[in-house]
Amino acid sequence: MTLSSKLSDPRLFRQYAYVDGKWTHGEGGREEAVFDPATGEALGHIPWLEAHQITAAVDAAEAAFVHWRALRADERCERLLAWYDLLQAHREDLATLMTLEQGKPLPDARGEVEYGASFVRWFAEEGKRTFGETIPSHIPNAALGTIKEPVGIAALITPWNFPLAMITRKAAAAMAAGCTVIVKPAGETPFSALALAELAERAGIPAGVFNVVLGDPPEVSRILCAEDRVKALSFTGSTRVGRLLLEQCANTVKRVSLELGGNAPFIVGPDMDPREAAFAAVAAKFQTAGQDCLAADRILVHESIHDAFVGHFAERMAALTVGNGLESEIDLGPLIHRQAVEKAAAIVDDAISKGATLVAGDQSQAPGENFFMPVLLTGVTHDMKIWHEESFAPVAGITAYADDDQVIEMANDTEYGLAAYIYTHDIRRIWKIMRALEFGMVSVNSVKMTGPPVPFGGVKHSGLGREGGVTGIDEYLETKYYCLGALGSVSGS
């Protein structure tokens, strides 16, 4: 059975790039297979574009920018809302595509479609609120103020763990601001991006405004970073790659926004019900099979409730079901590929070799070669890989702490600074720890923290800039100052 036969609308399955409103083959004959991580089955193939085809996408975006930016904000809003309506109408097909290429359970994929669509709706409206300001003049007979203008072409490089939402969160903001975009999706999950392109075309978004290019990642990024006509680059992915892209953008002085790695601490205070906190920690750790930059990587539990917490955590973890995301009642799907499984196993082996205790995690029960059964480790310490590296796998490590000052030091002991969780009902402890944490986002007594109104982003080596919220559209806008002097007047500096 082919992938397209599993969709109500087979046209949502595309095996081409999308440039200037046209479905595009590669010209060099290079292509790459895309596999279902749960079964290993080849889902289809995508072309690798040649360098001049990437440049052609920039040409198309440049030509379209002239007309797209000239539209009124409410006209762009109407087209984006039409796109939003189509995303909602085709939610089931989009979720099926995502589960097949990424592996996450179908209910999670449906949730991501809803989440991704919400950014289109949010920024469609936010584009009408990109206000300038009037500045009280210190210059005689002059009016001073600012207006907001789109930066130009935006290159968007997106990851495989959230193959739809990471595109819409960037593209909707850029397009609402009046920019045109070139999307480079992850090679593991291109079909969600191409389905977005199909629906954008149906929504009446003009040719050249939304482009999807495919190819060798280093080659494509090198071209986009070196291209002076590309004025902004937004990337979500590893810190290692983010550093390289930042270097490559230096010569063209681009506007760069980066959402990079995370190593989230999950802090549990001594006043918490250990069962309540443990169940929340399981949810925070194992979402998207741990392949989430917000996943709770270091679970720090007060020593007075540590043992009870571990027992409840193990109980809840044991109830999780691992399997093919298309099957019913599945909690965790596969990891994205075999290399991810090998990395997870190496992190677990390293921790055990350095004194951690394996409480649970029998890999002989894994239903396939890309699956990794949930692991619980206790006695995790600073010298272990699991403490410093983003595991991107269902591997939970728990460490006991004695007091608030110690847990603050432990939580901040990382180069990353994306998200952190605090579970306690003591308002003094909440305020002290929240203010001391070196993270861009802190969630208190809640696993869920993101959404369209939220300024999503990190500090330290977790990135630059913010996505979502009222600040998300600013990544794609320039502030232009004006001074309007009265005719016939003489003004100075």
C-alpha cells in the first residue's frame, strides 16, 4: 500500500520541491529515500536540488517580495486565514503523513497539526498590529516617528521532531510581516512541509511567497547563508549546527534567530506530593519519545521525597505503551533512526559505568530496531553524559538534592538555557528559584508551557531571539525612523 493511498486527499503527498509555485524535480538525478521509522519501509523519494535551483528559489522569493509586501496587512491576513482553514480541514491527512515520516503517535500528530495551525491564525492577526510610534519632537517644525517594514527574504531551516509546527511558527510570522520565505525541511520529514506548500497554493498564497527546497543540508544552508538577498535566517536544531550557521551568516550580516538545544531541569520541592510530581515528570520527559527540546532531561528531587518519587515515576513509566504510532493507545513511537537509538544506548551505558542505577528499561522488549524502551536511572551525577548532553531519547535521570541553593546550582550547571520546570507550592521557593534559573522559559506546576502567545526561546547556548507571541513577528521586521521637517524650515542635526 502506497503512502498516498492512506490519505483522503492523495495530492497532499508530494515528492518534489516547490519553487515559484511549481513542483520541481532535481536536475542532477540525485534523490533521497524517506523511511517510516517504525517499520523501515520506504515511503517515497525526494529530489536533491542543484545549486542553481536553490538560487532560483531566491530569485522567485525576491520577485514575489515586491508584490507581497505591497499588500495591505489585512489582505495578507485573509490569505493566511485561508491557509489556516485548509490546515484544519485536512488535519487527519496531515497527522497521518506526520506519523508515517516522523513516528509520533497519531493523537500527538493531530495535536501538532492543531498547534501548528494556531500559529498561522495568530500571526495572520498579529500582522495587522505591527505598529510604529510617534516620537515627541526635539527638532523645531518636524514630526518624528517610526514604521515597521519587512526585512525581505527569510530562510527557514527546520527539524524533524516537529515537522509541521516548526515551519508554521516561523513562516506565518515572516509572511504576516510581508516577507517571502524559503523553507528547508529536515530530510527525514519532508512530506509535511510539501503538504503545507500544497495547501498554501490552494489558499491563494502567490507563487514565490512560500518555497520549499530540498537537498544536501550543508550545501543548501551554505548557499542560503552566503546569499546576500536572503535577509533573515531562522533555524531550529542542534547547538552545533546553529553555531556553524551563525558563522556562515556573518559575512552577509543577516538577521539570525536560533532555537537550539535544551537540557531542561525538572525541580521537585520537598512540599510536593511525590506521586503528583512524578506523573508530571513522566509527561515532561517522554513527550515525543523524549525527542523534544523541552523534555525534562535532569530530574532533581528533594532528598526527603526522593525514594517515593522514584517509585511513582517507575510505576507510571511502566504503564507507557511503545509501538507504531498508527496503532491505537500508543504512548511512545520509535526514535527517528538507528543512530538515535545507538546514541541513547551509549548515554545509558555511560551513566551505569559511572555509578548510576538502572531502575527500569529492558531493551529486549523493543518492538523494532528504531525503538528504545523508556529508561529510568537514579544516582545521576555531574560527570555523566546524561547530565550534560541533550539525550533526545526516552532516558530519564533522577538526582537528589538537599536545599534550594544546591538545586539552583545544579540546574544551571549546563551550557543550555531553554526551558526549566519547577514543582512546588511554596511561593517563596517558586520566586527564588524562578528568578535564579538561567533559562529563557520557566514553567511552574505545569508541563504545558507553549503556544502562539508565548515568546518561545532560550538563553546561553540555547539560541537567539524569540518565536511566537508579540515578539515573534519582530524577528522579520525592521524599524524605520522618519523625520518630517516643515517645508522651508532650516533644521540641523
